[in-house]
Amino acid sequence: MTWSWPDFLEYLVSPYMMRGAWTTVWLSVVSMVIGISLGFVAALMKMSHNRVVSGIAGFYIWLWRGTPLLVQLVIIYAGLPQLGIRLGVIESAILGLAVNEGAYFAEIMRSGITAVDKGQHDAARALGMTYRKMMQIVILPQATRVIVPPLGNQFLGMLKTSSLASVISMEELLRSAQQLAQIEFRVLEVYFVAAIYYLAMTTAWGFVQRRIESHYDRPFDGRDSAAAAAQRTVDPAATEVISR
Amino acid sequence: MTGQSSAPVRPLIRIQRVRKSFGDNLVLRDVSLNVAPGEVVVIAGRSGSGKSTLLRCINNLETIDAGSIYTGDELIGYRQLGGKLVPMREAEVARQRQELGMVFQQFNLFPHLSVLDNITAAPIHVRGEARSSAEAYGRELLSRVGLPEKAHAYPKQLSGGQQQRVAIARALAMRPRAMLFDEPTSALDPEMISEVLDVMIDLSRQGMTMIVVTHEMGFARAAADRVILMHQGEIVENAPPEEFFTAPKSEATKQFLSKILP
Ligand SMILES: Nc1ncnc2c1ncn2[C@@H]1O[C@H](COP(=O)(O)OP(=O)(O)O)[C@@H](O)[C@H]1O
Ligand SMILES: [Mg+2]
């Protein structure tokens, strides 16, 4: 059995593969959004002066970053029913990916917030801002600039990592490829197509990411982003997709 | 406040036996100080003598270990609860801080906001003032500090002296009862110092109560009602400028003056 172009082309336009790819996209987006929310709360908790509160956040981050996502997914989907907690495939996949993402994003968020100069806190406080106002008006808008590039990379990672959900039979792109491969044994062609789909998604995201980053990469001087973008010589986002 | 009568004026800021340490480092040793409405008090002293810490305690940016601080009749940072003093809630602390404006050595302008937005952020988002009136007052303040044309500039586009003048306008926008300055000209190139001091002298003439940590003794001579020397966490000299410069009592002040005056 050698390489078959007709099979390859058939898989390339297969609605089944496209559906899998679409699942990968929405699964990644939904997990990311929930993960960011979780990570945001965890980061603020971790920075709390209350030891219990920061301890809880620290435990969560430690536990989830210190264990493989694959193990987490299997525990959620196959292990929890033993305790009477039964989650469907989709719920398990989203929960696993989101809670895992939250642990990583919490650290990104925290480093973004701590990167803001201490004097900004003093100035905000001295003007009578509460913690909440200070965060809203002064700290988070500045932290965003530090957070956006790694956050973009996290989503890029998520598009690929979501393939792990195939082990709990989530019908995303990899699982679709696996199932096609089992029917016709055109393994190389099928997985090649899957790889191309992944590459298309990550490349497309690379373009989006570049635009977002150049928006946030502006110096704080009110000039438009085009001028700032033109100033930059090397664009790290452009090489990012290729290097992974 | 001009035309003070001989009747005792109620102090606007009352600092009573304030003690503060960072770990084992006792930084303020039972410091007491009264500042009358309209008074300008200059605080000098060696680096590390506790000047910044004292200012930060007045504004509750640092908590104190003992003693008490009042603005007007209000105890800073604590309230009575069943005969005991308990730390205030965050919202009350924030409200108290609105009464005092603060200007920092490093300006600490918000880099992501335009000059006008820097000035109006707190009036709008903290005090709930309407944008239109906050901006009108903001522009008025910008004129007062000599920068009417910089409303839409960003902090990074301004010189140090201009940034510090914006920082003063930003603090004034909350209509504080008193202003605290922590070495406002120490981070400036020499040629920009006077533009900031001029704004401060103006402010003192308009009757603003001010506590100014500075080594600009020219400013002390021109605007201060009293000059204070801090030494190792204590106030060792507290006198009108003439007396401070010509007849200092403490050894630390004499040493300080011999170094700072030609
Ligand atoms: N946040 C802090 N943590 C620990 N030590 C501090 C802190 N702030 C100030 N100090 C110490 O307190 C002392 C007085 O500092 P400071 O009030 O800044 O002096 P000054 O403003 O007169 O130079 C110094 O020994 C300094 O190291
Ligand atoms: Mg200091």
C-alpha cells in the first residue's frame, strides 16, 4: 500500500474531518474563555494577603500544573463516576481543558500584574481608589500589555492540546482522523490531512495574534498602531507558528 | 489660610506619638506634629530618616504600630467600635485618602492615560463626578500648572518637570484639604526644578495646607512656615525658617545645614 493521492484529496475535503476541525475550534475557544476566567480569579486569590485564600489558589495551580492533562482528563471522565459524579464527554473535555488552562493562565496573569510598577499602586491608592477601582482603572490596563503575548501562545497551544480530549472520545479533529483511519486503513493520508488542518488553524491564529499584539504593542503615547507596527523590525508572532 | 488670629487654630493634621517599624527596623519613634490649616511645613533630613514613611502613614499607605493621626476631627485608619479601635474597612480608608493629595518623587502618572484622563480618572471613577465638569476643572488645573496645551498628550511625551506638574494637578483634582509632597523635585534635571517649585509656591499662596519633604532650602525659605528636621526616626528640629537656618538647636540640624548650605 503506497501513498494514495485520491484518498488524500478525499480526506482533505471530507465533511467528517471538517466537523472535527470545527469541534476543535469551538472546544478550544470555550475552554480558553472559561480557563481565563478561572485563572483571573485564581491569580487575584494567589496575590491575596489572606493566607487561606492564597493557599487555595496556590494549591490549585500547583496541582494542575504538576500533573499531565491526559491524566486529569481520564480522572474526570472515567474516574469520577466511581464517586457518583457522571459527566458527559463534552462536559468532561471542557472541564479538563479549562481548569488546566486556568492554572497556567493564573501564573501569566500574576506576572502581568506584578510587572506593573509599585508606584502605580501608591498613586491609585492616594487618589482614594479601592482595590477594585485600582485594578480596573490603573493596573489591569497596563498588565494587559504583558499578558497578551503569552496568552496568544496559550491559545495556540490549546488548539493542539485539545487533541488530548480524543482519549475520552471527544469527537474533535484527531478523533475524527482516528475513526476514518480505522475504516479504510489509509493511516498516513488521514493523519497527514489532520496535520494540515491543525497547521491551517494555528497559522490563521498566528495572523490574528499578530494583529492583536501590534495593537497592544503601541507605546503609551497615543500614536496609532500602524506607526508602531512599522517601527518594529522582527515580529515574534510570525515565527512562533513555524517554530512549534 | 491668611490672617490667622492669635486664638489657637485647630490643627488640620495632628500626628500624635506615631511609631512605625519594618521588622526590627524602628523607623518612626513616637513622632508628634501638628499642622494648622494653610500652613506649609517643610521636612528635611538624611536619606533613611523616615520622612517618606511619615508621609505615607499620614495617608495610610502604611499602617502605624502605635499613636494616632487625625485630619480635622477624623482619626485616620481606625474607628471606634464598642470602646475599642478597629481598623477601618477598605472603602472608608479610600474615602479618607481623598481628603489628602499626594505627589511622589517618581511622579507615578498613569502611562496608559492621557494627561487629562490622568487628572479626571479619580474625580470621575472615585467621586462619581460628571465627565464634563471633571474635564472642565481638569483643564482649569492644567492652566494653573502652566500646561493648558498638554491635555491630550501622554505622560511619556512630557519632560520630568511637566510630568510632575501634571501629577500636582491630578492630586488637586480631588479637591484635597491638604497636600503631601515626597521629594517632588529630587528626580528632576536641575533646570526643571524651579518650574515645579513655582507651582508649589503658588499653591501655598492660595492657602493650601502642605507638608513637603524636600532638600530645596530655597523653597523652604520662600514658602515654609516651619522647617522640620528628621533624624533617625525622630523630629529633632521644628522651627520657623529664619530660626531653623540661623539658630538651629540640635546637633543633627547643624550638621545637616553645614552639608547642604555653601
Ligand atoms: N516598605 C518598606 N519595607 C521595609 N523597610 C522600609 C520600607 N520603607 C522604608 N523602609 C525603611 O525605613 C527607613 C526609612 O525609610 P524612608 O521613610 O523611606 O526614609 P526617607 O524618606 O527619609 O529617606 C529606611 O531604613 C528604609 O530602609
Ligand atoms: Mg524618601
